[in-house]
Amino acid sequence: MTKLPSLSSRQIVQTLRRAGFVEAPDRGKGSHRAFYRADPSGHIRLVIVPQGKDIPRGTLLAILDQAGLSREEFLRLL
């Protein structure tokens, strides 16, 4: 299993955009931003990304789960 690096919210947002996510209008509140995309089965995936310098690895894993991305897919897009 590949170890995830420590990333900023900006790096995570850029990677999600490369994966096809777009910002959800009127969903981000305060210190969080929301992104969405439809997966191949047509299910809409909503991902919430907290804004800040370094995002803890546990939070990054939760974001990957919300996005439906594996660690390997995410690292390739990074």
C-alpha cells in the first residue's frame, strides 16, 4: 500500500479537478469547499474539502472515500 504524502487543501483541490470534479455552487460554507462529479454508474459524488495548510492523512483518506478514488488513482493524478 502506497503511503500518502502530507498535502495542502490547494493540492487536493487541484487533484480533484484533474479527476473531473467541479465546484458545487452554493455548497461550500466557511472554511470548507464542496466539489461534485457523476461516477460511471451515474451516481453523483459530493466531496467536502476543508480549507487550510496541511490536511491530516485521515481526513485525506475520508476525502478519497467520498470521491471514490483509490490511493493509487489519486497519486497518479497528483
